[in-house]
Amino acid sequence: MSEVNRRRFIKASVAAMAVAAVPRSVLGGPGQAAPSDKLNIAGIGIGGMGAHNLGAVASESIVALCDVDFSYAQRTFNKYPKAKRYKDFRKMLDGQKEIEAVVIATPDHTHAITAMAAMKAGKHVFCQKPLTRYVFEARALTEAARKAKVVTQMGIQGHSWEAIRLICEWIWDGAIGDVREVDAWCSLTTYPPGHASWSSKWAFRPKETPPVPDTLDWDLWLGPAAHRPYHRCYHPQTWRGWWDFGSGMMGDRGAHTFDPIFWALKLKYPTSVDATSTYRNSETHSLACIVRYEFPKRGDMPPVTLTWYDGLRPPRPPELEDGRRMGDSQGGALFKGSKGTLVCGLYGGAPRLIPETKMKAYKRPQQSIPRVGMSHEQDWVRCCKSGKQPGANFDYSGPLTEACQLGNLAKRFDTRIQWDGPSMKVTNLPEANNYVCKQYRKGWTL
């Protein structure tokens, strides 16, 4: 898709939402429910993480449930027996007007079309990470949410925790000086077990074509992705390692780990992204890779290099004491400053200055960032009722998602790409722009 067509596509999507209004039952008003009343919530993709997200907002009114596989979703159906059941989210949004907000936890490749349809219908949106599968989709959702004035939140729960606020406050206080380099990593590669990878017998499309289970609508599961026969190597749960459906660990755990880095260092668009993979093919994500981002100066903050280790760990910093774990069991981040180093876990957890003697000597600043005091999902509900935006709204999580998917784009070519963020364009490798956005299957549009 050309740059002109991409821009036209975004403008058309946003324009279609100009008349979308926040339901009055959320805002309150004469003859309407007050903001303190329960929110009418629908779940879309409820068999896995969606079940957890709905459980976190079960104090509200769960009025509709949608999943393409009724067998996989059965436990959630049983938990909310009064909720109406659907396989097609479009029919749900068209037919049940009392829905005020939706929780989306479908596979990555259907996040964008589902979230966009919900916002066009004037619904508030909680969407699991990564926000979208492609850079263009993230930009489109960011602009559309802003225009529609709905309340949005991406499912990076660490953004509502105490730890990420400590990281920001310490770095802004100058605890480690100017930060010019950050290492971030996730030691997982094919989590949970069964995800496609180069080592899997399903590293390429399987030749066998088993029958589609009676409870599954395979066409709806594919959504905008190109058609392929059903196989258990895609569903349930094992879609994340496939290029057409998932974002690998870059989109899964990378979205969590980049969160404190983006917030603390006030990042947005990188100027270049350089990737090196252990193995790659046209079907599945690599077993391991290293992705290096260059970000320009931001205000009084210097340029910074962010290096992502996927399925690997960076070298231990010399100031980290022997016997101490670097990060946590799954990953973490190292902020390298001119006056010291800060280490944290995968979700920004347990931040510490290293060595420990520096942590003990450091006089912590006063709190400057408001604390959430509730779950990530409940904060979204609170904001739906108040009209405010929570911290991981699409204005914030959209650019973060773009960075994750730019890493995946660079992985496809195993090279450095030069990136023009405002124009949403790769400037040194024209063929890479074919992966900035997605050509949807007939019948599906953003």
C-alpha cells in the first residue's frame, strides 16, 4: 500500500468515527445512569487472557461474550450465564446497543479490526498487548481513539504498578545521570510450550488438513489474515509464533519491558532499527534475535540506544554483585546512565540501583506521579466512568506498539532500517514498506 493510500486509509477510518459519541449512560445526565453505576461490558476473545481480564472487572455488568470457539470459551460462558453469546463481534456490536465498553483479548492479528469496530460504535476499549500486529494499525487506532474521545487502555498491567513509577521518579531525579543506553531482554522464545519456532516440526505450514472442530468458526478466527487450512498448530494458544497471526516475544513480553523504558525516557519514534536473528523464515518468528533501536534527543534528554535481546540475555554489568540475579527469571531491563545503572524485572518490577551500596545510599525523591491503587483493568473502568484517560491509553501505547512492530519488521529482513516516524516510512529499504501495513483478506477492513 502506498504512502498516499495509507494516509487516505487512516483519514477515512478516523472520519467515519467523527459522529461516534461516548454513551450517555457512562457520562451520566438527565434520565441516565450516574457514573457510579455499573458499566455494561462485553468480552471479545474470552478463552485465555480475556477470561482473566473479565475477572478483574467482574464487579461491573458483563452483558455479552464473544469467542469464535465456544468450546475454548466454555468456562467463561459458565461464569457469566446471563451474558449473551456470540461468535462474530460485528453482530454483537450491531445487535446489543447497551454495551458501553469492550475487553479485547483475541490473537494479535485481529486486535486492530476489533478495536476499531468497537470505537466506531462509540465503545470504550481495553485491548490486550500488543495493541496491533502492524505499525500502520497502531497509528490508525491511536488517531481514531483520539478523535472518538473514548477511553482506552492497552493490557500492560505493569503500567499501573508502583515499580514503574519508581523507575520514572528515580531517573527523572538524576539517580543515574543521563541515560544513553538501555538493554532489555526476554529469555523466553516459544512460550507457552507449543508455539511455532524454527525448532518445531511446524516451523513451516503443515501439509495435513484435519477437520475444523464443530465448536470453532475457522473463517472468523482467521479474520483479516490470508486463508489457510485449520490446524491445531495455530489454535488454541499456539498462534503467537506465526508471522501472520502473532508478534513473537517482541510483541508479547517486549511490550511489557519497553513500557518503563518508554515512559521514563519519554521515547516515541526511533530513527533506525537494526536486527540480527539466529534463524528466520517466511512463516515463523526466529528462535532468538537482537534488535537495536536508535532514538533521537528528546528535550534535555540525550539520544539513546535501546537493545532488545529476544531469547537471550545481555552481558552482566560489572557493577552487579556476584550471586545476584539480573532482572527476573524471564527478563528485565538495564538503564545505563552517566552516574550509575538501574536494573529491573520484565514488567519493570523490583527496580534497584546497582551495586546495592548505591541503592542504600540513594535518597529517594518525593512521589511525583499519582499512584493507581487498583488493578490495571479497574483503573480503565474508573476512567470510563469519569471520562479521564488511564496511563496506557492508545496515545501512549500506540507509539510503544509501533516500536515493537518496527523491531519485527527489521527482523524480517535481518538488517538496519532507517525510519521516518512522522511519515511512517522506511527510507532506505523500499520493499520493507510492504510490511508497515497489512493487505486484509476480502471482506475485512479497518
